[in-house]
Amino acid sequence: MTNFVLDCFFQPAEDLQDARLELALTNTGSKTLKSFTLAYTALTRAGQQAVLENADGLNRIANFHEITPPTGEEIQPGETWKFTIKGLANPARHRLDGPKSAYVSADGIISDVVCNDLEAPAELDTGERRSVPEGRIKTALSIVPWPQCVEVSKFSDELVAFQVADGSADEKSAASKINALAKRLFPAAPHPFRFSPSKTLQLLAFQQDADLSSDGYQLRFSGSHTTLTYGGYAGRDYGLTILAQIVHGAYSEPSTFKFPVDGTIKDEPRFGWRGMHLDVSRHFRGPEEIVRLLDILAWGRMNVFQWHLTDDEGWRLEIKSYPELTVSGAKRGPGCQQVAQLGFASEVYQGSYSQDEVREIVAHATSLNIDVLPEIDVPGHSTAVLKTYPRFADQAEVPESYHSVQGYPNNALNPAMDETYTFLERVFAEVADLFPCEYIHIGGDEVDTSSWLESPKAQRLMQELEIKDAMELQAHFMARVRDILKKLDKKLAGWDEVSHGGGIDPDGVLLMAWQTQEVTKDLIEQGYEVVCTPGQKYYMDMAQASGWYEPGASWAGVSSPESAYSYEPSAGLDPNGLDLLKGVQACVWCEHMIHNDIFNHMVFPRLYAVAEAGWTLPKNKDWQRFAALSRLFPSL
Ligand code: ACM
């Protein structure tokens, strides 16, 4: 039973210094609240120069705000205490931008507070909500992403499954694997593959063809016989997945989707990199949910899972040489070294993956042809590390001498500290051992341009190397990190800012272009390999419509399902540089995705819009078909 409710109203102003949050804490319990403080977390943050009205004190760390009421303030049952914060760091644009979670602390007792959605003047709401049309299909097949060539002339209304009649042990094992995948995702639907005769079975035969690419396949439907010809194991699995999708569609929507009995499908992916990134630092998702997400990726023939394992809000990967990282570094909330952020403020919020769990997850991914790209986000986004191991910081650095864009003070590992490199050598050695992926993603994003400038050690190094600013110092750090990775036989992947301050030798370096489409072009021109992941379209945390009631953020823009689907990653690129465009990736940042309902609303159907951009040639894309198919997509 929760006895307190927090309402919040956003009053915009042209100058953020005049913008206000009007907060009201109501006591819905039966006891008077006295001698208390209120803590809440909100992505619309008080600015550095915020002024309080009817409150005495504010302690803010990133999204955490702790408010001291006026001396003697008491809230009787049924009464409300109202106060205002004037001067905000950023504007609110949607209803989830206000307090996400809160607690009151009185006499050492923490009590949860229910947070209502943020309210704002009616004119801030355009009224738009996410919409996906019913859709229209031209071919009665439920397949996503759509294959390169579909020529099917006859369909059957009969519900069928396949009998794997002929096939090697490997081929039967692959069919069994995709059978299990389909059953995990859609437990109520029939299995697509059987291994002994029954009355409504198509006979499935396999053929390997060295002329097809390793992830290419062809399907020939002829009466009661289907042949799957494949180049390599991935192609074989992709063909089987298509068959499972066809069966699932024909079962789920028999009036729309049918079974092909005459024709062919010829297919291979457009790009080799069809990824999804997941931030488990802001919101932790346990191993079972990660496995389900991998299943969802495999269903969409996506082949990279970038696991964002560390950030300011928590370190999630067991590192045996630094065990505290997943003890204090993975926790936040009352009584922890890190204060609450985002959801669940009144609890100790924690979570991490043991190395054994990681090995199992990676093995599951590998079996589904998915590479797991681990991300250790440095040098910025390192509050969890620096709070856990304060000795890594230059002790003479001026506190709060810079803030990250999310409001964290002094949150970057210092390129002038030997400890930094010892730490990274040990961490990356363990990471390299856990993840077979040829890359390790080292982050590199959003380092504040004033970082380290008030660190005497950094100042000395800058003088010695004639480095003129923080970004050049970052480039020096990146070059050293790259050497560490090279010794571990790993290549460096990072966000696009790795190229800042002069960047590093682009040979073998893969960067994720997230800031704008122009960044994809710039990086390719500099010789980097690039994965296109523009925040404006492929960030799943961006709201899907401009309306106030749509969940999510819109600092990078509004990404409607149709605009995400229609986005063309090669737009504006020089044809000569196209071989450096490795593919596309959806990024799932989880500040807002603190419940699976929000996750599902925001991630689907856009995740598969990115899957289709990665797989299907632009001439074969069709928004209406995608919309019709989206009713059948799996979700968490
Ligand atoms: C990022 O969005 N900071 C990569």
C-alpha cells in the first residue's frame, strides 16, 4: 500500500531558465508526514541555477532530485504540499518526461511514492499518437523481412506443417532448432516441423549449393514437396525460419496468409550487419529476457546483438579481477553508493550477469547465427566504475568540473591515469575471453568537451604531448585502447565520436553513426566502416509521434513506424564508399523502457522495420505489407 502520490506539471518557457516544474505531493495515507525529504527521478532535470519555491533544498545527481521541504512542513492525511522548481536543464516533450519514481524519507524510513504522468499546457500536445495502418498484402505469405525474390503462383488453404523426410543429422537438427524457436515465441501455435509422417504434412528436402552465399537460400514449392537449397548453415536456418513464419501466419490469420504450393523464393541479405543494441544499464533485463530477445532477433533474421553492458547507471557484467563492479557498481537506490535513477527509486535496484550466464547467452545467440557484440562504454558514461573505484580518478581533479549531457559530474575515465589502462587491459581480457565476436565496442560517446581539463594529471599529459583539448586527449585514449584490443586479437567498434579530436587510424575500425545521417557519410569518407543507426529514426526510445501522450523521448526527433520503415541508410552516400556501409542497427536505450509494456509499445514494430532495412532491397520494400505483417510480430 502506497501512501503518497506525486503530481507534476511542466510549465514551458522560451528560456529554460524560466521553465518550471510544479510538483505536488499528496498524503493519501492515514498518518501525518513530518521531518521528511522527498526524492524523485525525472529526465526533465532541474538546471544548475534552479530556484526553488516553497522548498528549502535541492540535491541533484543526473536524474535524481532530493528535495528538502520548508522547515516544519507537515503533510496531514488528505493534504498536499506544493513546490516549484524554476530553471530546467532540458524541456519536457512527453508524458513520461516527469518523475518516474519517488520516495519520501522520514525517520530513516523510506516510503514509495506513486508518480503520475507529467502534465503540461494543452498546447504542448499535438494530439498525435503512434499509428500503424491495417496494411495490405499482395502476396499471401507471412514473411518478414521480405525476401529478394518471391514467385509463388498457387496457395493452399490447408494448414500444413513440414515433415523433414530426407536430410542429414545436421539438417534435421537445424529443423528441430527452428521448431523450438517457433514454439518458444508462439507457444499456442502448431510446430512447423515434424520428423515422422502424418496427414497434413509437406515433405521437406534439403540441398546444399556451394554457388549460393553462406547466408543465402532458395525454396521451391511443388505440390506436397518443398525443397530448401542453401549456401551455408546460416542460409539453411534462414530458409527454415521463413518456412516457420509461413506456417505461423497461415495458422494465425488463415483468411489472409496461406501456404505456397507452387513457386520459388530466392533470397540473401542486403547487409551483413543487421543489429539490435540493448541498454541493460539503465534498465536491467535478466538472462531469460535476453534469450527471448535473441529469439526475436533470429525470427527477424537479425544477426548482431550489441549488449550495452555498462553505463553511468550501472555496470552489469561480472569481471573477476574487479568483483566490486557487480556488487556496488550494479546497484543504485537508498543506502547504495549510487543514488536512484529512472524507475524504482524506493528500492535497491540491481542486476548483473555472471560469466557463466554470459557464456550460455552467447552460446544461444551463436546457435541462432547471432553475434554478440559486448559494449563497455568508456571513457565517458563511467560513473558506476568511478563510484566503485574512486582511486581511478585524479584525486586533485576539481569536483564537478564538467557534466555529461545526462548531468553526471566528472564521469569519464581519465586518459592520464595509469590505473585507467590497467583496468581496461584486465576488463577487456575477460571480455575477449567471453565473447567470440571479432569486435569489442568501447563506447566513446558523449564525452563532455570540458572533461579532464581541471585534472592536473591530464593537464601535464596534454602539455607533454602538445594536446590542445579534451577531444584530442580522447583520441590519445582511443589509440591506447585500440592497442589493448589488438593484443587481444580484437577489433575496435565504437560510437561515431571515436572519430573526434583527430580520431584513430580507421583501418579495421567500425563506428556506429548515431547522431545524423550526415555522420554516416562523413565517417565513410574518413575510411571507417560504418553501421548506420541514426537517432532520428533507429533509436527505439524516440517517441513514435509528437503527441504528449506518446511514451518516449524526442530529443533526436520523432520516429514514426512508417518513417523508421522508409528510412534508407545509403541515402546521400557516394557509391564508391558503399562497401564501408556494413549495415543497420536499432538501438534500444532504456531510460523510458522500465516496464515490458513500454518496451513492447516502443520496440515493435520498429525493430523489424530495421531488420527489413538490413535484409530487403529498397525496391522490394512495401510499408503496407509490413504493416499487415506487424500484427504477427513476437514481443517480449
Ligand atoms: C549515444 O546515443 N550516446 C550513442
